[in-house]
Amino acid sequence: MAPALVPLSTSDGRGPGYLLLPPAGGTPRAFGPLAAASDTDVWGVEYPGHGERLAETPAASVEELAARLTDEMTSEWFSRTVVIGFGMGAFVALETAQRLGAVPGALIVVDACAPQRRSPDKNAKAGASAMGRVFGRTGLTPVAGYRDSPESWEYALDLLLGDLQLLNAYRGPARTRLSCPIAAMRGTDDPAFATGDDATGGWRVWTSGPFVGRVVPGGHLGVLDSGREAEFWARIRRLEAAFLGVEPEVA
């Protein structure tokens, strides 16, 4: 059985490590360019039934994804790590923190509506539309060579839709706030936020610590676009500076 935690880059260990959780249908392959542009330890999460864990039965719920992930990490390691969840990965990250009984060094969520602001049916449809536009990106699909193989493409699409079904069924985590800093980023052109609803800013109620909200250029998961790796890490550094009190709350 392949591990859930996948090392993507290593460093001298002096800075904080980062744990990246993929969006629906995603694999750690999506984070290869990001990890290569980092100067610190970066880990990715491989969900069951995805990528190197393709032979495993996919999880039946977001909660199950988190439960399986907690089996591979300690509270001590988790508390020293900055966790970044993309889309569905944001909810897996929050569920994982609640199950471990520990908080990460910080939680950063990208293009994910705050749990209490979700309308699962509406968000699932918006998610399917958004993901359909980014589905062709290298690494966001679990099967290598899918472009040249109709069978691989069909399987990858089924896996994406399966993950979106998990999101549709997900009713949110326990109403327990974390004490770590939380930052929420979303793209200006993300269709999930087309109504102007401050669903990203709603993440502030999930922490008793600092909160920072950011709207960044691009569409859904646009921060994963090729060529934006240095920009992404620069934004992460600025968020971490804000956590230290430079700008405690910006929506």
C-alpha cells in the first residue's frame, strides 16, 4: 500500500515545512513545479484511489479521507507544518486537524468556500464547471498519458466526478475553532464566487487566532498555473508575515 504522505522537496530543515492537499481529482503531481520552486520541505497528500494509490478503494467521504491521513502523521509533526488545502483539500485539512486534536503551524485554504457558507448542491455544480476548465492541466489528473488514451481520460473524469460527489455529500466539520492562524485565498474569476458572496472571508470564524483573506488574480486554482510558482511562494511569505501581526485581519 502506497503512503498517503509524499515527499516533494527537501531542504536544510530550518524553515517551516508545508503539507499540500490536492483539490478534487488531484494528485501530488500537480504540486511538482511548486515544490521545485520552494526552499523548504514540501509534502503532498495522495488520496486513496488516486495516482500511486490507484489500486486502492477511493474513500467514501471527506471525513474518511481525513481519518486515513491521520494514521500517517503525529501531532508533533503536524503542529510544525503549514498546511495548504486546495479546494476539497481545505476541508480534508480542517477535518484532519480536528481528528488529530492538534493544530498546524497555520492553515491556508485556496479557492474553498467557508464550510458554513457552502450550499453543497450549488457548490458541487460550480466545482464541476470550474474543474472542467482546469482538468487538462498536467498533474491534476491521476492517470499519466490521459490525453492520448480515451480509457485513461474516462477514468480520470470518473475520479474527478467521484470526488465532487464527496463534496456534495459533505455537510461540514464539527463546530470547533482552531487556534492556529488561517488564511483564505480565492481567484478573482473563480465561478464559485461569482455572486460576490464573501464565502472566503467566512473562514475567519474557524480560528481564534489571526485571519487573513486575499483575492488574487486568476480563476479557480489559477495559483497552480505554470509560471506562477515564485508568485505563489511570495504570497505565502506575505501571509506568514501578516500572521505575526503586521496586518492581523484583511478581507
